[in-house]
Amino acid sequence: MRILVIIAIALFCFSCKQSNTQDKKKAEQIAYFTNPLLPKGPDPWALWYGGYYFYMHTMKDSLVLWKTQDITDLKNAQMKTIWIPTDPSNSFNLWAPEIHNINGNWYVYYAADDGNTDNHQLYVLENTSEDPLEGEFVMKGRISTDINDNWAIDASLFEHGGKLYMVWSGWQTRRIDTETQCIYIATMANPWTLESERVLISQPELEWERKYINENGWNPPYIIYVNEGPQPLRSPSGKYIHIIYSASGVWTPYYALGLLTAKSEDDLLNPNSWVKYGEPVFKQSPENGVFGTGHNSFFKSPDGTEDYILYHARDTETDPPGAGDVRSPRAQKIIWDENDYPVFGVPFPTSELLPKPSGTK
């Protein structure tokens, strides 16, 4: 009898231990996440609005929108194809879509071309429904960025001082033998029309911004110097308007993030208002197996207490042969230093358990 009691107690303890282990694993699955958020997805963008995240990334031939309360669980998010182009002038190479809510209406900004990537231009769609997965997106048109219709991609918008601004990446002049992508800013008359002339605030002039050779992969047939993917980021006290941008070739492991900063009270259309930080603020981490970090966006945690960077990266120095574009979306928390500047740290390895954004349901 004593032996049976001992066996029963042992079995009970084992069962409790197993149950506790399972509960712990379930808790970890609920409270933590790992990168990447999806197997693939370049140029990720997320917006927290009305209790939901609205997420997009480059699909090339269409625009797809995700909706979720948990940005780290995109694989189970509601999703919908919201746009398939029919106009040949903008039916190819749809890049870097972003969704914004401006004065209660939804706007999606993206770049597209006619099959020749040298002809990339910016386009905007509008949806007046309360929920952007409902109703219909309609073409508002192309955003003309200069009188010569120079190449333009990666539009992002922000409001400041009662004005609506757009930042983007464009060419000063059409490429002859060297392509140079620069960062521009302008005010807007409405969500689909520029009000001011474009103003150049950054060009790839530093050594780390001009890396276009991938020693172990594909390379372009001409020189390309890159400043692209500008993303506005207001500092917590409101003292600064930061713009985080991507530099060097996205096809290389050297793709990294740079920083432009202007004081909030300064004229944002004055190039002299913007100060460029001399080194990348976020870059590859070979020791963590993360390469080509860039083309980011920012989002708040559901409770508004935390700031996160959303970016794409690879697990290898270049796309493996036959694998296609393997850039995948990743997220991690950022902090702020005592001077109101963002601190990004290093990209975490895909094995790292990261706490979910505060307030995630």
C-alpha cells in the first residue's frame, strides 16, 4: 500500500510539473515574440489607430492591408487586397506602401512605374470609410514632386505646426551613368498635392551611405548612391523632428539607417535646419545573424507607453540563389536618451525572445 501511495504522489507531482511547464510555455507564447514577424515582407509599415494596427509591405504587383490588435501576430491577422492597378503607367513595381489617416479619411501612398524602374513616381489612394478594410480605395492621382517629373519613391507624411509635410526619396536629375537618391521635403496643400517646391535635405555624401558593391551577391550595372525610406519621428518632449532614413544599397548587407534632426521651432523647409548624424544609428549585426537592416517605420505600443522600430532585414548577407527576395519584417523596442535622441541598439537575433509591446491583448 505504501508503495502505491508513493507512486501516486510521484505521478501527481510529475503531472503538476508537466502542467506548469505547459502553462509556462503558453505564457511565453502570449507574452513574448520572436523576429521575423512574417517569413518575407520588405519595406514594412505599421500604424496604430483606433485600437488596431494597420500593416503593409511591398508586394510589387498589388497592395495588401493587414489589420490586427497584435502586431507581433501578423500571420494570423485579417488581411485584404485593397488595390490591383490597371493603368499601365503605374501597374509595375509597387514599392513601399504606407497607410495614413488624415482628417478622418484613409490614404495609401506608394511608388510604381510602367515596367521601367527609372520611371518610378508617387501615387495616392483614398478611402472615406471608417474602417480601411471596408469601402473602396480610389485613385486620387500621381503626386507631382517637381516640374521635370524626376524619379520619386518612399513617400511618408507627418503633421507639424498646423501644416502637412511629405518626405520622400528622389533624383535631382535623371541618371546618366550614376544614380543618386536624395531625401526631399515639401508642404502639402492637401493629401495628394504638394504646396511648396521640393527641398533637398540630404544626399549620400558620407562613406557609409555610398556602399553599392555586394561582394557575395548581385550588383547593379551602374553606380547607385542611396538615401531613401525617410521616416519622421517626433522626440518625446517635442523638441526635435527626427527623420530616420536608409542608406547604401538595399541589395548589400551594408544597408543601414541614418539620422537627420531639426529643432521643432525651425523652418523645416530650410535645408540648414537639418543636421545629419555622421554614423549609422542602426546597422547589420553579423554576430547576431542580421544583415541589411533598413527601410523602417515606427509604431507605438497599444497603451502608448513604448516606441518601436519596424524594419526589414535578412538572415544572410544577400538573397540566396533561387530564394527570391528574403527580406523580412522585424520589430524591437527603442529608447530615448536624455537629449531627446532615439537609441536603437543592435538588431536582435531571430532566436531572441522579446516582450510584446505593452498593452498587447
